[in-house]
Amino acid sequence: MSAADLAAVLLAGHFRYDYDDPKSPANDRLIFSKGHASPLVYGLFRAAGVLSEEEFGTYRLFGSRLEGHPTPVLPWVDVATGSLGQGLPIGVGMALAGKQLDRLPFRVWVICGDSEMAEGSMWEAIEHASFYELDNLTAIIDVNRLGQRGETMHGWNLSYFARRLDACGWNAIEVDGHDVEQIEAAYEEAESTTGKPTAIVAKTLKGKGYSKVENQDGWHGKAIAEEAIEELGGVRNIVVDVPKPQAGKPHEFETADADWPTYEIGSKIATRRAYGDALAALGAADGKVVALDGEVSNSTYAEIFGKEHPERFFEMFIAEQQLVAAAVGMQVLGWKPFASTFAAFLSRAYDFVRMAAISRATIKLCGSHAGVSIGEDGPSQMALEDIAEFRAIHGSTVLYPSDGNQTVKLVRAMADLDGISFLRTTRADTPVIYGSDEEFPIGGSKTVREGDDVAIVGAGITLHEALEAAETLEAEGISARVIDLYSVKPIDAETLRGLQMPIVTVEDHWPEGGLGEAVLAALAGLEETPRVTKLAVRDLPHSGKPDQLLNAAGIDAEHIAEAARQLVRERATA
Amino acid sequence: MSAADLAAVLLAGHFRYDYDDPKSPANDRLIFSKGHASPLVYGLFRAAGVLSEEEFGTYRLFGSRLEGHPTPVLPWVDVATGSLGQGLPIGVGMALAGKQLDRLPFRVWVICGDSEMAEGSMWEAIEHASFYELDNLTAIIDVNRLGQRGETMHGWNLSYFARRLDACGWNAIEVDGHDVEQIEAAYEEAESTTGKPTAIVAKTLKGKGYSKVENQDGWHGKAIAEEAIEELGGVRNIVVDVPKPQAGKPHEFETADADWPTYEIGSKIATRRAYGDALAALGAADGKVVALDGEVSNSTYAEIFGKEHPERFFEMFIAEQQLVAAAVGMQVLGWKPFASTFAAFLSRAYDFVRMAAISRATIKLCGSHAGVSIGEDGPSQMALEDIAEFRAIHGSTVLYPSDGNQTVKLVRAMADLDGISFLRTTRADTPVIYGSDEEFPIGGSKTVREGDDVAIVGAGITLHEALEAAETLEAEGISARVIDLYSVKPIDAETLRGLQMPIVTVEDHWPEGGLGEAVLAALAGLEETPRVTKLAVRDLPHSGKPDQLLNAAGIDAEHIAEAARQLVRERATA
């Protein structure tokens, strides 16, 4: 109710949108960053004439499209909100796409709550919007002063918000959020301001128009329907003639035949480097591919893409939440974003990835420097929880290549995957073991070495250790099969369930939620489950050389061979 | 090298610290938020006379305490840094403790990089420091203008930073970071400024003093030792007489005999409510216990603690990164912080939790509103990845109570746990099934119902569904054992490995990394592994009534009973 006047004026004269063609690239975009204002969101759809009164009455009921917080099950909702502080960073991604990719004059409007201005992610967005001069972006801040359990830090101190926004390089306008003329003037000013984004800081009343709750604490999220409608003048079923956008087609980038990188078997290349090579080649072949990085592109090798396709490369600086949010915003407009940073630092954006899945977003994430094998930089830089993190995202794909040619194939596959996909890359140079003509289907695995006594299942850096262990074991008369589980999710359950021999799993990751548990889950329910020994990082690592750290963690060839021996011995005595 | 002058002036005259007694509550605190400045951190320890030249030479070697980024394996390091943007929010926690808990005049100094000012978490810290008038906090911003791969967004635009800080209510001072007198004056001003924190925005040169790299791009994280030392005047082994702090003892809060809440068997209470009741009682008994919440204390019920112990309750608003960081800062000073928000929103702070484990921090986290059982609010508010998330934290404890009396016992146990502990609570009222005298040791489980044909393992909301399923099965002649796995990590492997019957696991969580996989991991390596059917949430949930959603997700009594029947049938035909 606090934002109703702001939204009504927007809809009636400024928001240019074809409700019959919600996917039109010419449409303005409207995000309710304060997703708990869902009754207003759905009210706008009523006003636009696209939602029946009957469906409106299904709010929050099982099976309804009108969920407690808006999601894209409705065609006019681009992204799910409800975790505060995400709408504006996503809006930055859309506005960046509008200016630099689509090159269309659509505007992005984001209705923000004042409570959520405490989220750092909002200020990442505000800084980036200014840096990229996103004058096509307008933030409408609904300062109703009341959060869920009381007053916000700043109450109705509008000038606090305005000063901060101004210091960030925004055009900040203070208005009475229930004064239609002031709102109208502010929207006009936003539309005519160039070179910088505009924020409309609006003083509003929570529960505006219903005297029983207006400006009262203690009513957050509580239903108040009938009586309020009566006081507000009854059901009116107003239909607004929402202005349509000018037709326009998004810019298309030139493409060329792809020149996929290949690496010679026996040579050495880091998978992170192959990621950069592959992404650059993909960018040449597919003009929809864009890349973003969190100020570490010389480590993730996204810089190779950046050099070859500077118009489609976005530096997001050390702001991982904005990095992922921008990718989510860009994919709404049909772009294929690949976002990269150290895998450890993607944990900074976990809530954004979680919400991206609820948004049914298709984004591609690459996390480099996985595991203890990074060496000297120490545990703060080592991702040891990322497989668990990304497996536990709805509908995700988790890929973990071990060599350069495999990385290229997996990056190519990622381009066409739906949903959230995650590629885990390794810092160190590793030997190329696959020819460039091998195929690596998503959901598959590779039996790299045949054997009958014991199976070793690894991926990435540990696959090479597994191969070395198998050599050692062969010399002792133990025949070890080595399986490359490059697709951790979806997993090749069929191959794993057919093994009929003891299994060693080995991963450069904590024991929880990683490759080992993925294997155990794939085996669950078998009539006879093989014995499984799970090798993983159990103690907090320190700095050191990669081989010292793999050894100390008990996940190198020596420890794999010992675990395999033990299983073979136990089987013999059983 | 860019921050060396800033650090030297601090050490020589302003930082009050007893290096022989690093745990002294009277000490000032110094955090290098830019943890990659570790050579400078260790250089200060050399200068303070507590680190030998020999050990200094072990930098980044295996087994050395001098890791690539500082960690608390050194007694003079309070918290690990290296994931940017965390030192200042942690410093806010320390400064809050200094003013409101310890009530001692120590100061908190945080050396920040300019690159990390892009992290939203820095601005959460800046806003909170101002709101709480932390004049005992000084941020020293080393503006060397160069990030890892090039220039930052703002280069040497010191006034950009100063304006933003000023707009946030800070005292911002611009200095030449290599001019000793300007630095000295700024520190004096910081010490004498009251009512607001001070930021010293210092223009510096990356690689200062070594002409080959000074102010040059492309040298981030690269070793340059001998030649640089020569140009800088050779090894000098200066020992600085660091000023000692005034002696002082931290404030102690009054305690009383604990009046632990109890609930009658058969009554109904939400575990989130029991959390609030228990925490308030714990706060009465233990004056070191403090509580923090992310503006949802009327939902997590941390508000009960807040009302009974207002001096030890901290409202962190909608800023989950700051919420967790403040807890980390407070525990450095010996407080026992419990931080709460919706479990879904703790994912916002995942990187902070990850780093807290590397900091060897002891913090207690409570995530409410877990799973689809929250009902109408929809998927954005449902934690479905939190068990995976927290299991994959080094040394963590993951607890998931199903009734009020159990919750009380687990909260009491958390108070004495080391490391990161996480309590998952449920929105809905659930029946009290345990007496208030039952004990629930960490790492244990409860066999709530005996049975021989099949075991059902659940926790939290699903335990009640499991009990209902067991009733149904009994009527059909199937004897189902029901196990309450309230301690998901550490797990009661002994009980699970002794089951010798098929198992149904059931969790209000995604299938990955949760309770089911924890059970599978506990069973791995058994000679004969029982068949396990894992029930978990597989499709993206929508809004609806809790029972509709538990049913739709296939984790209610009906689906549990069917999975158990199936296993019993298969066993009979095997």
C-alpha cells in the first residue's frame, strides 16, 4: 500500500510495456526488489487487464501462479524476488544489457524497500550503475520507515538516502510518495536525465489509505483485505491503458566460424586457462555469449574473452553479488552470461544463485582455484565447499574437468544448458589426457582405465592422482579401474551402479556434499552396494606446495593406492 | 608496500597492544581487511619483536605459521582474512563489543584495500558503524588505485570515498599515505573524534619504494624480495616499542539461576519459539551470551532474548553479512554470540561462515523457517540448501530439533560448542514428544519408536511425519523403527551402522548434501549396506499450505509409508 501511488503513476504514463508480448526486447522492465509487495505486483497485473478477478483471489493458494513473493511462473515477472537486496543488482544487469548489448532505449524500473537499503548488495548495484552511467535505470525507494519488526535505521530521513546516492554519482530526487504530481515530475526527470541513474526517494506511509494500520508497526505481512478495501472506496476494477514501447530489435554481434582450442595429449595446461580459451572461441561463434568477472580475470582467464570481445565483457570488480546478479539480469534479455571468479568467492553470492534458480534463470558460473591444490595462498582462497554448494541448487549442473580438451567440450556444452551450471577449474597446469575429438556428454563419465579389482572415482585434479595410483597398484598386481566423474551433477548413476567392485572416491573438497556423497547417493538403493572409501579433505589446510597439500590432505596417489589396497584386502578376506 | 607507512606510524604511536598477552581484553585490535598484505602483517610482528628473522623466512612454506593470508595460527592474528570485504564488518563487531559489552576503551583499527570497497559488505559495516556511533573504530583505506588486474573503479579519486563515507555519517580524512605527519595527524584526529567512526582515506603507491614496480600494474601477488630490499636500504631489523594498553577488565553482566523453559508432552510449540525461550533463559544463566538478529527477531523469536537482555541484543537490520561478521568479531573478545535470521537468508553470509571456520571462530547460528513446511510465503523464504551449506563448513555442528524440549537442550549444548554451530528451526507449531528431562547429546540420535522391518530416519518437521507413517504401517503389520537424527553433524554413525534393515531417510531439503546423504556417508564402508530410499524435495516448491507442500514434495507420512512398504516388499522378495 505504501508503494501503490508510486506504482500507479508509473503504470499509467511511464512504464512502456506490451503485456501481450512480455518477452519483447523493446519492453521496459519493472522489478519489485521488495518482493513482499506481491499484492501490489498482482494488483498491477489486474490494472493492466491481464489478470482476472478470479485468479487474483487465488493469492498464496496451492497451485496458484500468485505466490507469496512473485516468481516467473507469471509471464510478466522476469525474476523472483523475496530475498531482499537482489532486485536492484539484477536491474543493473538488465540496464547494462540495454545500453551495451541490446542497445535499445528501454528503461529499467526497480521498486525498492527502505529496509533492504541495509543490504550491501544494493550499494554494489548503486556503485556499478553509476560507474557504467546507467541512465536507463531508475530506482524507486519506498521509504515507509517500517521494517518487519520496527523502524529502519533511518526512519523517514530521506536526505540520508539522497546524500548517499548523490555521493555515489546518482541523481537523487526526494518526493512525497503519495503526491501524484511530485511522482510524475520525478519520473519525467528520471527519463530526461543522462549520464547517470536516478533514484526517487519517496516518503510513504505503510498501510496507506487504511486508517487501522496506516503507519502502524506490527502489521508487516498480515492480511487485512475486506475492511481496507471498503475504506479505500471499494473494488473498482480500473483498467489502465499501459503505454506500449517503440518497436526495436536488439543489436546482434558478428559471429564467425568457431576456432576451438585444442591441446596436445601429454602437454600441460590448467583447466582455468582452457576455460578462457574456450570461452573466447565460444564468443566468436555465438554472439549471444557474454562474460563477466569479479576483478580476477587474469586468474580465471576470462580476460582472454575480454580481449577478443571487449564489447561483451563486463568487469564487475570485487562485488560477487553484483557479478551474479548482473548475469541474472542479462539472461532475462536472452543473453548467455558466463560469470567467473575464484570458486571460493562465489560463496559470497550463494543467496543470489539460490534465488536465480527460483527465477528459472539460465546462467553459467565458473569458479577457479578449487581445492587445496592451489598451494601457497592458503585456505581463504581454496574452494572446498563449492561442489556441495552448487549441487544443492535446484536444477543445477556441476562440472569438474581434469584436462584442457575436456574443459573446452564442457564449456561448449554449458552454452546450451538450461538453469544454473557451474564449472570448477583448477589453478595448476595438469596433463592433457584426452584427445580433442573426445566427447563428454553432460551426465556422463569416462572410464579412463579399465580394471576389475577396485574402482577409483575422481575428477579434476584428483583424476591425475588416481591414474598415478592405478599405475602403482598395477605393479603390485592390483587392477584398478579409473573413472573420471567430470559431470558431478547430473551423475552417471548407470555406470556407477554397474561397478560391482569396491570403490574409492577422491576429491579436493570437504567430505560433505561433494563428489563422494554424490557417488553414494547414486549407489543408494542397490541390492548389493559395493564398499566405498571416501577420500576428501578433512583437516583445515595451510599454505604449502600443491603436492605437499594434496599429500597432507590424504588425497594424493599414495593415499588413493593405500585406500584401494585396503579395500582389495578386505574383499579377499570377506 | 603501499600500506607500510600507514602501518608503521600506527604501530609506533597509536596501536596499544601487549604482544606478550595477545588475548588481553584491554588490547587494541588491528585487522588487515586486505589479507593479501600478509608480508606487511608479518613485517609488523618482526618490528614488534615477536617474530624471528628465521621464521619470517618461512613465508608460505608448508608447515609455517606465516600463511599466504593471515590466520589465527599466529597468536597476534584474531581473524583470518583473504576474502575481501570481511575485515571491516568483523571490526564493527569488535568495536560494538568494546563499547556495549566489554565497555573498555580499546580501539579497533582496520586496514582496508580500495578494491574491496566495491564489496557491499563494506558498506553494511560502514552504515552500522555510524548507526551505532562506533567512535572506537578507525578504517584506514589504502587507496593504491590498483587491483589485481588493473585500476579500480575510482582510481585515486579520494574524494569519492570521502564523500560517500561522510554521507554515511563518518568522519572522513583524506591524507597522503606516505606523508608521516599527515598520517600522524589523522590518527590523532581519529582518537579524539567522538560519536562517529573515522575513515582515513590515504593516497598510496602500490609497490612504494621499489622503483621497478612502484605504481605499476601487473605485479599483484608477485614476489620481488632481494632487489626491493636493497633499494629500500637493506635489512634493518628495526624493533618498535609498541605502546601498551591501559589495564582494564571487561564488564560482566549479572547472571541468575537459569529457568529453563519446559513444554508439556502433547502440547504444540514451534521450535523457533522454543529457540527464543531457551536463548533468553541461557542469557540469564550465562552473562557471556549475546544475541544478534537480521531484522526478523519477531519471526526467529530472538526478540524474547532482546526483551529480557536488551543490553546484549544487537539489531543488525537486513544485512546478513554484517550479522555474521559482528558475531565473529564479538567472539574474538570472548563473547558467545547467537545470530539468527531465516535459514534461507544465512546463505547471504555463506562466505563469512566459510571464513569464520578458517578464523577458528566460535559462533552459533540459528536459521528459522526451514523447508517447504513454511507454507504460503513461497520458495524465496524456504531454506532447502542450508543443511548442505552448513555441513560443508569445516568443523561445524548441524542440529535440527523436532520439538520444544529438544530445542532447549540443543541451545544449551550450543553454548559450549567450539566452532560453527547451526540450529535449523521450523516455522510451524509441532507436537511436543519429548519430556523436558530427556538428554540429547551432540552426535547422538533418538530411537523414538522401535521396529524391525524398516527404519525411518527423519529430523525436525519430517520426524512427525515419520511417526505418523509408522502408525499407518503398524496397522498393516509392518514394524517401523523411527530415528530422530537431531544431530545431523556430527552424526550418530554407530546407531545407523547397526540398523541391519532397510532405511527410509526423509528431509525437508533438497536431495543433495542433506540428511539423506549424511546417512549414506555414515553407512559407507559397511560390509553389507542396507538399502536406502532417500525422500527429499525434488521439484521447485510453490506457495500453499504446509501440509499440501509436504505432500507435493513427497515427504509427508503418506509418501514415507509408501517408501517403507516398497522396501519391505523388496526385502521379502529378495
